[in-house]
Amino acid sequence: MSRTTLHSLKTALAGLSCVTLCSGALLAQDIPVCDGYPLETAVNPAALGWSDADLAALDVRADEIGTAAMMILQGGEVVYSRGEIERPFLLHSLRKSVMSAMIGVLVDAGALSLDTTLVQLDIDDFGGLTDTERTATVRDIISARSGVYIASAAETQAMADARPERGQYAPGEHWYYNNWDFNVAGHIFERVSHRTYNGAFQRMFAEPLCMQDWNAFDAYRFYTPGTAFAAYHIRISARDLALFGQLMLQDGQWNGAELLSADWVADSTATHSQTGWDGAWAGGYGYMWWKPADDASAEAAGLAPDMYTGAGAGGHYLTVIPSRDMVIVHRMDTDQPGNPRLGMRGYGDLLSLILALGEPD
């Protein structure tokens, strides 16, 4: 094992039982001393392309939408912040993009291969999966291409209605936004790491990034009849989510340590599937990250082709735009049923506005 790989393992997998590399031994980690929020607020947003009129226009749009919290980072500084940025909101399906990074840590460490099958992981479900279904690989699972089409926890009616017939497609053949896949991804992480997803996230990301509002106990699992695999839910504040986005923007590097490899960041946020979904930012899909379908559709909508987004129901979004050195976090108060929501088209409009306002001269 190279020094680089070992350093990455010690830094990013601290607290995990890495069955492949460590024979169950716990690895030591130097927990940083946190003295306040790690990112500075931009003293002069205008130098980064943001006029007072631009920021005022964002306030107007946020009021119209009913935004609960929003942050924009550029150049590693906070250029815009409003609302309850310290309040830990439920991530909803944005949890899937977080889990993508956590699986990436295992892949980086050599503890998990994307070519490993459900058979090799001894994964089955109530009623039994078919032999063909069990040939699905970890890559198929995190790409939403498993070919396993059965009821799943936290599945919406729209997802159930769009679900293909069982056996209609073999693993790897077809993209379908499949909560069964996403829930199994969490199970695979816990099986390989021998740690709960929320406790592992704390050691891998929350502590090294000096997240201010994270509470590992502010999590729960949602089960549904007919499947063994739960949906795993966590709460994260806007300012803590912004730190995670900045880590992704920095190719997994943080204060001289590699928490996630640049190779994983690039591979997980590449376009591996076409979704056919509306919205220029959601026509493609990576490893549990949304992508534009292609450069032309992104540019036609005033968006950046290299952007990638994690999305949660009701208006929870994290967008990273490497070409603009930018991270965007948007949250809605979805804790109450009657509160306003921001759907995918509305978020696309907001992204277009942000990129137009922040366009450098």
C-alpha cells in the first residue's frame, strides 16, 4: 500500500472497521480543533462578480419562493447567505448523494469494488431475488440501474407508477430512479464498513470539516412492508451542507488531507445515464448525483455543463459548479405539510438566475 493510499485511509476511514484492509482494527484519526465556521464570509462580493443589486435580486426571488435557507459559496468564501442556515433540515433524497461519497471512501480504501455483485455480498430480499437480479453490481446499484423492480421504502406513488415490470430489464440495461437501489446502497455501506451510516458520516466528514450543527443522533430509518431494506434519513443544516459541497468542489481535499479521492469525485459526478427527466440540470445521472443531459441543453438553459446536483423532495438542493468555483445550497422548510415547496423546474429557474447574476464581467 502506498503512503498516499494509507494516508487517505487513515484520514477518511477513521472510526470504520475496514474488513478488507484492516482486519477489523480501528484506525486512529486526528480530529481537528474547530474554532467557528471554517469558511470566511466574502468581504467584497463585488470582486467575485456579485453587485449589491445582484444580492438584492436574490433576496427578492427567495422571498417569492419561500426559501428557508440559501447559501452561495464562490472561491471558498460565502458570498450570499440568508435564512435559517444553522437549522438541520431533513435531507430527503439528497441523502443519496451523501451516501455516494461515503461509498466512495470504501472504494478508495480498497474495501469495496464497484464490480462486486449482490450474490458476492450475500444480499437478497423478502420473497427472494432472481438469479439474474442478484448479478447486479455495486455500480449498477449506485447508478440506479440494478434491474430490481420491487416495492421499496420511502417510494413515492410516482416512483411506483414509473417502476418497470419485474424482469423487464437485466441489471445495467436501464436507468430508473429506484429507491430499492438507493436503500440497498446504504445497506452495502453498513455491511462493508461495520458502522452505521450516521455514525460513519460523523467520523468521515462532519468532524474533519468542522460541521457546526451536525448531530449523529438526528437520524432515523424508514421501513415498509415487503422489503428488508430501510430508507436512511438524516438532518444537516445549510451551512454544514455547504461544507460538504465545498469538499466535493475541492476534489475531496480538505486542509491538506484527502477525505475523498479526486478520481471518485470525477467518476461519481460524471454522466453515466440519461434520465429523460425535465429540467436541464437533471437530464443525466452519475452515482446518485444529477447531471445535465449534455453540454448543449445546459448552456441553452443558462447553466454550466459541468455542474452536478444532489436533490431532495420539497426543495432541498446542493449544486456544485467547478467551472464557476461555486457551491449553491437551497433549503425549504418541509417539516410542516403546508409550507411552500420548490420543485425541479423551479430550482432550474433559480439556478439560471444565480448564474446570470454572478456572471463575471
